[in-house]
Amino acid sequence: MIDLKEKKKALFGILTPYLKKNGFQHPKGITDEFIKDNGLIYLLFFRFVTRSNLHESFPVRIHFREVENIIKEVGKPNYDYSLETTEYSFGTVSKDFSDTYNQKFSELNLKTLAGFEQWAYLIIEYMEGEGKAFMEHYSYLPNVLKEMDRLEAEGEMWKEFIIAGSPIWFFRGLIISKLCNDPNFGFKRSWVDTIYYDKQYELDEWLPYYERLKERLKTVEPIYNV
């Protein structure tokens, strides 16, 4: 059985030079993650499993400081942002891999060095194609708002696009809406109200933070005018 360390060496031996050429670096002390900071922060994560071959990478994420700084200012239950070692732990938006990527990934044999090398080339193909298109299009916050509105119109939730994991994605959506001077901001806020104030969703511990967010949004100046 090939040691995971050797397989990762094969993967990153191909991938790291490509990513560095395109402005990505390992954060200090974090070898399974790449970031690119050019005003916005772009994130590429890997997760390796030591006792199986269920390794994975995650699609590129974009971290908007304008959004995330307000999130940190408002806070969330049982979490101390001051303890974070980086400013870009989560990111703001991300798009799932395409079915084409997922199919190709499913065909890799990650028990082998060759499989890890093929994975590296698949990531490069992704970064040159759908990953690049995502970064170029959604680095412009009004385009993020358009995608939110498209999801709304189709009966989907923003968490299909905005980084989820907790009710914080509602916060991100409202901040994005306000920063873009969205004419439908009031509608979005009223919709989120119906979630937070409905007892069935059991968001009582979040309510003080949501109220704090609404007060903070009153002073947020738009940076775009859609």
C-alpha cells in the first residue's frame, strides 16, 4: 500500500507549480490549502482521509472582505472570531463542480500514485475552465446578487451558492444585497425575518445576532448601484 504522504507528494508536485504560477500560495503552516489574495481572496481546499481513499477537493471559493468583515463584527452564537488564525476560513460564495468534473473524478483510482497525478491534471483542467470562469464572473459582487435572484426566482435558497453550514448564509445574502444597493433589499430582509422569527426553525440563539445585523445594515453604504 502506497503511503498517503507519497501520494500527496505526487499530487502537489504537479499542482503546486501551476497554482503558484497563477498567484496561489500555501498559507503558512497549511499544506492542504491554497489561497490567492489580490484584494479578494480565492480559496482552494483539499481533504485527505488517512484510513480510506475517500479524499476530495472543494471548488474554488471567493472571500469578499466587505462581506466577511461585517459578519465578524456582528458575530454568531458560540463562536469567537478572534481565535481564528486566518481571515479567510470560510469564504463567501462557491459553485459546485460540474457533472463532467464529478464523473472524471469518480473514475480516478486514488489508491495509486498515477491516480493522484491524474487528479492533479483534473484540478488544473478545472482551474483553466469552470474554476477560472467562476472566479472571473463572480468576483464582481453584483453578479453574485444576480445569481441569488436567479435562485430565488427558481424557488431555490441562496445557500446553493452562498457558503452555508449555518444560518450565517442569510447574513451574507443580506449584506451582499445592501452593498449592491439592491432595490429588493427590503423584500429579502422581510423574507429572512419570516425565518428568524418563526419558532419552528428554533433560531432563538441567533436572534440577538440577527438584530445586531439589521442595525448594522442601516449604516452600510452601498459600493455598487445595480
